[in-house]
Amino acid sequence: MPADYRALARSALWHGFDDEGSRLTIRNGRAVADLNQSRLCRQAIWRPGMEPRGIGALDADTFQPLNPGATEPDARLADMDTMGIDAAVVLPTLFAEHLPLVENPDVAAVLAGAYNDWVFDFAQHAPARLYPAAVLPVQSLLLARRELDRVAERGFTAIAIRPMFYAREPGATAAGSTGGSAFMAYEHPRGGVFVTDAHFLPLWRQLDALGLVACVHPALGTTNPEPTSAGPFIERVAQRLAIGHSVAEASAPFQDNATFLTAALFSGLLEDLPSLRVALLHAGASWLPLVLEKAETYLWLSIPGVLAPPENPVSLEPEDVVGAHPLLVSFDAWDASIGRLADALSPKVAFGSRYPHHDTSTPAEARAMLETHGVDGATIDAVMGNNARELFGLAAPVGSAP
């Protein structure tokens, strides 16, 4: 961080913990809830060799050291070797949760720049294996576009963007969707506008022109205001039912990514920018067929109407739009329905390990799942590596381990 911003940045976003699992997160000058409800930091607890039952049996009141691979490149590379992973896209966790809620746009831009410089240096330890995804200060289109130009010039090939409602910067006007739809002009009274709103169209166009991959990556959102994403509402339901532990992780990520894709289809974003590279990550892929089916059904039911006015209609065939688009959805070894749907989904899915989260799965586990369902070798090679290599332009040789 630049010296003259450190005090402001510390007040805007700061996170610390000790070796007993005591943690503190400050956002906008106030302490906010932690992502975890115990002393276990589930976002960085997994190490090669750990299995779900073993992780589930850990004492939630006893702190477990974090995996060094979460922050140290040499440890990350060693874990990748153990797992049999050639190349990985490096994505944020805490920054995905907290940066979009930083209120000062100028400080958000400095924080984003500091993170991007750090993750770039991290990836430089093995630039043919580690591919960093930059974050952007979407609090301001001006500052977000400046940072996007900067990271593209440095050689980034991807950015991470969270599918949520964002506070609209002062002076901005609701412009509807990319196709002029009144639906996407809807502004939540506390949550701002969704990321597919026309307010963000200049940013999407810039991403398209630069050829970077837009990594749509949800966060739990449990520390955020309820309108921003699905996580806070799910947690409120869990508390009302006295479940006793967090449940947002089980359903919020795919709800947020499904919302993004539905909104992109209804607004015409993918049709307006047919070469925009998109990867929907960290939420499984089983939801994809249902979203396409429902999007098509309700587009038909809404014609004629405000969702697709005659002067600027969107497609009634979302499956065709997605099929023709440079778009992937990640799955993991627990996403067994991908094995059963491999024939239909194989061009549009790619394995993602979720490393080092507590629900990490390995390539060996994913291959075993696919083989159990009788998926052929060429399809397995595609979804375990080749699809991602093509979208992200990874340097790892085709035909090697994914």
C-alpha cells in the first residue's frame, strides 16, 4: 500500500488473526462478522490427503493452522504437484467478500491495486502454472476501467467479478439493460444495481476488447447487507430455524451464479458481446441446464412485453446463445450429475478444485467420478483441462495432467 493511504486503507478493510484462531475484520471503520462461526477457517484449511470425514471431525473450537499454499506460492506449487494439477487460476476469497462493500471508491481502487500487485508477484513464481485473476474497484466505473487497463498491460488474463447488487456511484443514472429492458433497470433500495445492469456496460465492453476472461465468482456474502446476494438471506433463515451452523455455502454460490447467467440472458449481455469470455466459477455446474430451460420458458411467456420489446428483442433460445459463447462453468468431484450429463455439458464445463477450501476435491477424484458414469476418455480430457486451457489461454501442454 502507498504510505499515504495506509491509515485510510486499514480503516476501510483490514483482517487479522492469531495462532489461537481469534480473528478481527474491519470494514468501513467498523468490525464485521467473520466468514466462519467457529475457530476453524474453512476457506484455507484443506491440505493434500485430507478427506471430508476427517475435516468434519475436527474440533470446531480448536484452531487449525492455515494451509501455507493459500498465501505462499512455493507451498501452492508443491500442493499442485501432489494433486496432479498443471495450472491454476488464482482467485480471491476475503477480497471477494469485502472489497465490493468498501464505501470510499478511491481507497477501494488503492486496495484493489495492492491486491493485484501482490497476486501478480505470487504468480510470477511460476508464470506458466499460476494465472492470477485481478479484482476491480467497481465502486467507480472510472477507477475500475483504469485498473483494468493497468492489469491488462501487466499481463493479467482474467479478472474476478462477484455476481451481486452494487451500490450505484453518485450521479449515475439507471439506463436499463444492454437491450433496453425495464427489468434490469430495477434498483434495489439497499443493494444498488446488479452487475449486468447497463451501468456496467462500458466495463463489460472493455473486458471484451481486451480479451480478458471475466471470472464470475460468488462470495458467501454472509458479512454483507442482505440485498447484495443470496448468502445473507439464507443465513437469516438458518438462524430463524436454529440450525446452529452456517448453511449458505451449500446453496448461495450457485444461486448467485445462476442469477448472473439468467440476468445476462434476459438483458442480452451475451448476445451484445458475443466474444466476451466468461467463466462461472466456484458454484458447481448442475444448475446450468435448469437455468437455460427456465430462461427460455419465461422469455417465451414474457413476449411481447417489457423484457424483450419488439424494437430490441433478446433471443428466445438461451441454450443456443450459451452454446455459441466462449463460456465455461466449473464443476468439482462432488458434482456427480456432471457425469450423468457429460454428453450435453462437456463443451461448457471445466474442473475446478476449490483449493484450499475445506470442500476441495482433486483431479483424481473427479476423473474417478466421471469414469464411474462411463464418460469417454476424450470427454474427460476436455472437461479436466483442455476446455479451460482454451478459454484462459493456459500454457500447459494439451494431453498432460489437468
